[in-house]
Amino acid sequence: MSTHIETDCVIVGGGPAGLMTALLLLRQGLAVTVVEKHADFLRDFRGDTIHPSTQELLGELGILDEFLTRPHADMARVSLSWHGTELTLADFSRLPTRRRVMTFMPQWDFLDLLADSATRHPGFRLLRKTRIDDLIRDGGSADGRVVGVTGTGPDGDVIVRARLVIDASGRDSEVRAAAGLTPVGSAAAMDVLWFRLAKHAGETYPFVQAGAGMIITIDRGDFFQIAHVIPAGTWHGTDADLASMQDRIGRISPRMADAATAVTIDDVHLLRVRLERLRRWFTDGMLCLGDSAHAMSPAGGVGINLAIQDAVAAARILGPVLRDGDPTTSDLRRVQRRRAWPTRITQFVQRRLQGPLIASREADAPLPLPLRLLRDHPRLTHLTGRFVGIGARPERLDLT
Ligand SMILES: Cc1cc2nc3c(=O)[nH]c(=O)nc-3n(C[C@H](O)[C@H](O)[C@H](O)COP(=O)(O)OP(=O)(O)OC[C@H]3O[C@@H](n4cnc5c(N)ncnc54)[C@H](O)[C@@H]3O)c2cc1C
């Protein structure tokens, strides 16, 4: 059996970029099908930070109250302990937004909220457990306009034809490859180890702790989710790697030492950090958004925010075009022009941050210059708060 769908826009990938773009196009009266290869959004070790600007958008969409009913924790400023010196990295308290906090919410709860909101629109379809692996080209020729996608779902072949294909299927996108779009960039200087750590009632830690390396601690209520920054290529998953990681955790944060000894190799997930972006985000009939267009480093936790901002720009520019006809390559180029600059700026800052992140491993590592500036001029923490919390080029909704 095969499934055939005709729609205004098909979006490959039900992540933050895909679901937000869907919701914003649906609100403009368009029909949208989102295709997601997983059965649910329940994936661990993904971005969890919902920035003030994203919450502002949720407010404009009338779903902020619903968002706040889901499990979350707020953070008004990002704190750092550098070899025992405490300082603030970013302060959100003066942002011109209705919520002046960074909110941690498991990504699956956030995606459920977006999918639930999209479901209220009649033109929405979400095909789960469906993997897209190819494009349909006009006239069947290799360089024809992209007019749909094909893949496999629980009931067999899936064919979705649309006037616009959006690829929001993340940093390893197969769809992007099928379109012949290849990102440029490189592996970053650092990798990140993710694992859970047992938590005792009432136990707290600074968000970032630097000593014999760096630990970022996300309080998930009954456990801690830890991100441990290591130089790229130094984790091979051996017993020796594990023992040296446990030793480092104990030296960075002695109170964590006991819990760290319970971590096994199977508990540790390696994220190979990549900083990449497409030179051209589109081909005729298809546009890449979010991580598919630009894989970000987790530094600053801005990946979701950028993906959401891409979605807002794309829906604002392309929604009206889709209501009248088929988007042209110059319409798609307008989205790239709008979003390429904040992507470049953010990646530039992330690249600069890698040095201090790695340098923190040295026992006598002096406080790096940017951190000294933040310590000596606390007002700057409002600027960093703005950059992290709102981003380089915040997008306005302005949907007609
Ligand atoms: C370990 C880790 C930690 C991170 N931490 C943070 C953080 O703290 N804060 C932050 O802001 N960002 C963080 N990020 C980055 C953030 O998760 C991403 O930038 C963000 O999720 C990008 O959103 P997206 O919608 O573009 O892509 P994704 O979230 O990657 O979503 C892509 C979706 O497409 C689906 N898909 C893929 N291929 C196909 C296919 N062929 N057919 C159908 N569906 C497909 C996937 O299942 C997925 O649901 C982290 C990333 C990782 C990996």
C-alpha cells in the first residue's frame, strides 16, 4: 500500500525548525504536511534551552501559558565557576521581553506543544515513523524543480507532492544531500560528552563549572544532565577514557565525584561538534532551514533559537507567496539573505568561545580575557544576555 498526499508545503523533519515553520504557515491558512522519521519526540540529549525570544514568540502565538504548564526550570542569569572564581556570563533581567529568563524544557515537551498547536489547524498532517529519502523532480529530470518527496512509512511507500519542500531534517540531512547541497565548515576543536548523573534532593551546582575541563549542569528535577567539554577526537569509549573522565569530573566538581563513579561507558553519548553551513540554502522548489542549513556548536545553547528564528523569517516571507502561487528561487534566496548573517555572526562567536572552553583544562588556567571583562564590567553581562537570549537578528512575526 502507498500513501499519496498533495499539499501546499511539505516539511521534512519534526524538530524545532520544522514544527515552528509548519505552525506559522498553517496560521496563514496553508496546508502543511510534516514528515518525521521517529514515532515520537522522546529523544534524550538534545537542545533543551528555550530562549526569551522564543518565549516571546510563543506569547505572540497565544501558547505561552500552555508552554508554562509543561515541566520546566527558569534561569535568570548564566553563572560560571572558573577554578573557584564565580561570575555571571549572561544576565537576562533587562531584556525587552515578557519573560526575562532562559527556560529549560525537555525538547520532546516543547515539540509536543508545537505539534499539539499545529493539530488545531485543519490543513495539518504529521506523518510519524516515516523516513524521506528522495526528492521528486518536475519532469523526472535530475535538474528539474523539486515538487515533492518520497520515503517509507509504516504502511509502505509515501509520496508527498507540494509547491514547496522545506528540509528541516537536521545536521545529517539525507534530503539536503539528495538535492546536491553540501555544507562547508569543519569539525570543531571540541567534542561534548553527555550523560546523566544521579541527584540528591536539594543538590545544586553553578550552570558552568570550569576546572580540569568544563561541565555544564542542567537540572532535570530528579537527575542532572551533564555536558562535559573535551578536546575533539579524545574520546574513544575505552575504560581508560571513562576513568580519566570520572577523575576530571571529581576534580572540577568534588561533590559530583561519587555520582560520577556510577557512570558507565554505555551511559556516555559523544556529540561530535560541527560548525557548518550551506553556501546556498535552496534549490528550485526546496529550502533548508535550521541545522540542515547550519549545524551549530552547543556553545551558548543557541541552536533551537536559531532554528526558530529561521522558521519565523521563512514563514513571514514565504507564507504570502505560497498563498498566491509557487515560490521562486528569488523568494527562497530572500530567506537565506535574511538568516545567513545572524548565522555567520553566531558561528564566529562560537568558534571564539572554543579556546576558553578547552583552555579551562589547565590547572593554572588564567581567566580568559572575555571572562575578565565580564567580571570587571558586570554591565556587559546584559549585552551577553541580549546576544544569547534574543540573538543577532531577532525576527518579528508580522504574519498577514
Ligand atoms: C546533544 C545535543 C545537545 C544540544 N544542546 C543544545 C542546547 O542546549 N540548546 C540549543 O539551543 N541547542 C542545542 N543543541 C542543538 C539543537 O538541538 C539543534 O540546533 C536544534 O534541535 C535544531 O533544530 P532543527 O529543527 O533544525 O533540527 P533537529 O532538531 O535535528 O530536527 C530534525 C528532525 O528531523 C528528523 N529527520 C531527520 N532525517 C529525517 C528523514 N530523512 N525523514 C524524516 N525525518 C527526518 C529527525 O528525527 C528530527 O526530529 C544540541 C544538539 C545536540 C545534538
